[in-house]
Amino acid sequence: MKSLQLNNGATMPCIALGSWVGTDPKELARAVSWLLTALEAGYRHIDTAALYGTEGAVGEAVRQSGIPRKDLYITTKLPFHHTKRVRESLDKSLKRAGLDYFDLYLVHWPQVVVYNSSNPVPLDADGSVMLDETSDFNDTWKEMEKVLASGKVKSIGVCNFSMQTLERLLKTAKVTPAVLQIELHPYLAQNELLQWCKGKGIMVVAYAATGYAVVREDPVIVALAKKYNVTPTQIVLSWHIGRGTGIVVKSENPNRQEENLKVIELHDEDARRIDALDKNRRLCMRPDKQGKVFGWTFDRLGWQEERVLQTEAKL
């Protein structure tokens, strides 16, 4: 599998298996089995998070696989209500996974949410996320730099940041984020942010990378899949790889897991046809009824307004 070089010299497999399965205990209990089939298929990068509830399953799959730990790349994320307890949160993540270190540790969101040991998304009386305005992500990043120095993580980065929030972060950061993970797909190409990150040496990784069925069923994607005799998912993933980004892709099906590793090289004119699908449309992270995503407006996040119906935000 192709690897991407990060700004600290580390290398990262460009295709990661996502492990978000929701909160159903039955689905969480099944995770080890399909994580194992993915490792058997050739995946060497697994993406998890404290908020996903799958860190333990990832660690168990790693142990059962028999693959040496040094040959695997594991990403996890700091939850937004743990931003004042970074070291403690990391230690708990390591304990859940049964691992000695993570390859990549990401700040999951720029927001700082009030700590609640039993509820990661506490709400106030009017249903708004309870934000902690006594600190910000610059303070969080200082603690991230400390855990990087501890050796418990090999690289650090951020998720869901924008040019606006990254510029603020870089004013005080001693370590430039190695990775920015964002929603990215043909309907949300994020061209300006992608080029800006390249200039700063920040590797971009796409989540919701296929754009779900709405993108996979787009006539342009369907036509290209027929042209190349591959699946629509493979067309979209190949587009990402051609742009030089990493991708997080999720499947529990062994056949689709294998298919998703088989990217192809698109002709330039076909890549441009996919480029032209950009609508600045978010399909995963949409604003709630109050026009916010976990307590922040699009303006505060530095996101451009989307042109779709509003729905509740998902983790």
C-alpha cells in the first residue's frame, strides 16, 4: 500500500479503515471480527477515536491478527470534552486499546466542551452544547505537544479545522500539525484548504471520503465506474489518491474491504470531470436546528455555508 510522508519524517499508509459504528452495543461487539478481516485483506492503518467506542476492539484485532505492531499504523482522537485533561485521556485510550503508543493522535474538534464524565456532549436547558470558553484549542495544542514529547504518540494533528482555525493555531504552535482530517469528497472538494495545507506541509486526510450514496450514484461517477470497470467507490477513492490526500474508508464487508484497496490511476480529463462536481456540500457534518455544529457556527468554525437542508450533526 502507498504511504504518505508527514512533515516530521514519519510515513503513514494512505488508506485507513474507519471504525465508527455508532453506539449500538451489538455493533460495537462485532467490530473485532470485521477489523480482523480488514487486516487480513491488507489494511495497515486503522482510524479510531475515544468517542467512537472502538479503541478496545482495534487493540484486540491488532493482537489477534499476529501482525507486528511496528507494521501497523493506528490513529485515535482526543474528545472535545477532554481538552483540559489531554495526558489523562491519552492514557485511558492506550489502556482501552492495550497498546503502548499510537502512531497519530488528533484533536477531534476545535471546540472545547464542558467536561462531563458520563456525557461527552452535555447540553444546556435550550439544547445547546455546553462550551467551556475558559480555554481554547491553542491551550489544548500545548498539551498535545507535551504528549508528543512523551513518546506515547508518534505524530499529532487535528480534525475539522479550517484555514481560519489553523492560522490561529499556528500563531502559538511549536509543532506544526502533521495531519488535518476533514470531511472531503467530490461534492466538498475543499480545494483552497487543500492547497493551503500543502504549502504548510500539513497532510490532508479525508473522512466521509466516498460521499455516501449521493456521490457514488452521481451520473458522472457511475459513468466513470463503467468506463474503468470498477465500482463507484473505487473511482472516488482513486480521485482522492490522485490528489495526494489520505483517506478513511469504512466497510465491514470482506469483499468491499478488498475492493477499496484497489485504487486505479484516472486519466487527467476524468479527474477533472470529478473536480467539476464540487458543490461545497457537506454530507456528514451539517448544522443542527440552531445552525451550529457542536455549539459552533460555521463562521466560528471557518467553514463556508453549505447549500443543503439542515440536519442534526453526527460525531
